[in-house]
Amino acid sequence: MVLDALAHLTEERVDHRFKGLPPDAWGLTVGELAAQRRNLFTGGFTTPVLALSAERLEHNLRLMETYAARHGLAFAPHGKTSMAPQLFRRQIEQGAWGITLAVPHQVRVARAYGIQRIFLANELVDAAALRWIAQELDADPEFRFLCYVDSVRGVELMDAALAGTSRPLDVVVELAAGEGARTGVRTEAECATVADAVAEARSLRLAGVAGYEGEVPGADPERVHAWLRRLVALAVDFDKAGRFAGLDRIVVSAGGSAWFDAVADVFAEVPELSLPVRKLLRSGAYVSHDDGHYRKLTPFNRVPDEGALEPAFRLWTQVVSRPSPGQAFTNAGKRDAAYDLDLPYAQVVRRDGAERPAEGISVTGLSDQHAWLRTTGEADLEVGDWVGLGLSHPCTSFDKWVLIPVAEADGTVVDYIRTFF
């Protein structure tokens, strides 16, 4: 079923939905186009076009598999980053325990493509979505689903919506990263109150504790480590109180893409509990990495002996106006490039098949369909040149492209990644 669903993606016809693809590919299936192994630069692709590096994508997948295994962590990368079932499958093939998601729509996409283990990093109180989850659990004994709880009211709503289901829904109490953090229970005493409510619910089962260390106020190594130790201590206290009876193992989960080294450090300190512990890491941005936000924040900057992620995205755009010696415009803007954390970075210029560094060229702003470029010194840039832009923040890069070419270093396109946002 999974392979059939993924294979069906190759049967989609290339048409107006997929920007950047060659106009003469209209009517071909995605599989037929992939089989042609066209070149990104000479095969008729139109700008702007976002491409993923085949080699860097593979490198990142293997690196995080190795990292998680080395540190004894189960891995459930956050699927909201790509919303690409093909990448979900590759992540699982590279050792991931399951996929983390954020909202019911994302869970439905994952289930449509056969994902059997899903961690929902949110409290789920939508009655219709809960009933659908219950149907999935009843229909598939192998399906494993966990989600946050962070309030007594949320527990009550969940229990009411799930009344009469045959399998209890596994939940983890979310410990907030501190005052001013996004979601989660603020104190350990309140966590215990929520856990008590779960124990009284007929349709829920307490499976562990979780949170997101990226929300720690004024995050630095000391503060992040301290909060993670609070999370572990909460699991220990719950275990001593007998709150995990009936499980096969206890879940302790954290891990965005900026502090997973701290998660590895502290989770290595988890003491022996009454049951085995699944130490679940959820970092997701690694799959493509980036040329901005996560390039600066990646834990591999602090632990370089463990390897390095490589930015796999490049947005190819074309100079369409050169109105003055200090200014140029390319044909990609907010509809094409992430801009919520950093503007894109001009990296390379391509002209007549030759590629060179984008020296003296910087992106100063984005309009809906244009990038504003400043040129300084002897910057060599002409109308018609292709400019390769590095992007910051993968989560708001994938969502702007429905079908993304995967290109080898020489430009040969070997695959297409379908996204569902």
C-alpha cells in the first residue's frame, strides 16, 4: 500500500500546478519526466526554480541517522518541515522511528502514505480529527499515535470526543520551556494535575513526557540543559508515582534543530526506570538544512567532530532588470523564497554554462515576485544571468513549492519531491 501510494506520485501529469518545470514537459507524467534526466540548466526549466541537491540530501539523512544511533536516541523528525511523503519514507529507511507532525491535516497526509508511527507535537482537541484518529487506530493494530496534553480542559475534550473507542489514545504531558514559552504546562505541580486527569479519562493513556527546548527563554547551553533536566525529573517523578502502568516503555521526548546536542547530553543521564525509556528526538530541519538560520544555530557548530550538515536547497532565479550600477532585480520573491527569518543569500552567478561566486552581490529585500539585489565594487552581473540563492528556514521554503527537482552536482535532475501543505 505504501509503495503503491508513493508510486502514484510518479503518475501525476505535469501541468500548470508545478512552477519552474519545462513547458515542453506538459502532459508527461512526473515519472516520465524524471526518466529523461534533464539538466536543470539546459533542459528547459524556467526561472525561478527551487532545487534540492541529491548528494547533500543523502548526506544529511545519513548524518542524522548516525548521530541518533550514536547517542542512543530514537528519531521522529518533524515532518512539518517538508510535508513530503517521499522524504518521510527516506527518513524512515534511514532509521527514523516515526514522523512528528503538528496538525491533523499533516497526520492525514502521513497516513495516506503509510506512516505507522506518528508523534503529534500539539494538544489535539478537535473532535472530528480525534474521531478520525480513533478510526485509524481501530482499523490498524500496528498504527502508533502519540500527542501532547497540556491542560485538564484539553484532556476532558479529548476524552469526550473519543468515548467508546476500543484503543486508548497515548498522550504525553508537555512541560513548558518557561514563562512566555509557546505551549505546555508551566509547573511540575500542574503537570501532575494534568496527569491525574489523564488517569481518570476512559479513552486516554499516559505514555510519557515531552517538550520543546527551543522555547527556553534566553536559550543558552546552561538554561537549555537545566530545562531538559526538569523534563527528565518529571518523568522520574511520574514513574515513582506509578503513572506509567500498562505501558511497554516510557516516552521522553524533546529536540528541535538548534539544541539536539543538549538533548543527547541530558537524555544520556536518564536513570533506570521501571520500564525501558524511548528517548525520542524530533529535529526536522536537518533534512535540507539551510544557508541562514540553522547554519548559524546547528549544534554541529558546537560538536564539529560529529560531522556537519550541508545546505541542500538552492533557488535559481534570473536577473530581469539592471536599472543602475548598484542595483539589480531577479524574478523570485516572497512567493518563492523564505523570508520570515532571513532574506535569501546570493551565492553564485551562472552565465553561458559557467558558474562563479556572487561576489559583491547581496539581497536587500523581496517583493511578491522580485528580489532586490545590491551590487558593489566590480560585481559582474547582467540581465539574463542566473543567480543561485541560498535560503534560510526550511519550514517556509518547502511550503512554496509543490514539486521540487532533485538535482545532482552537474545539474542532472534525478527525482521530483511532491509536497502537501
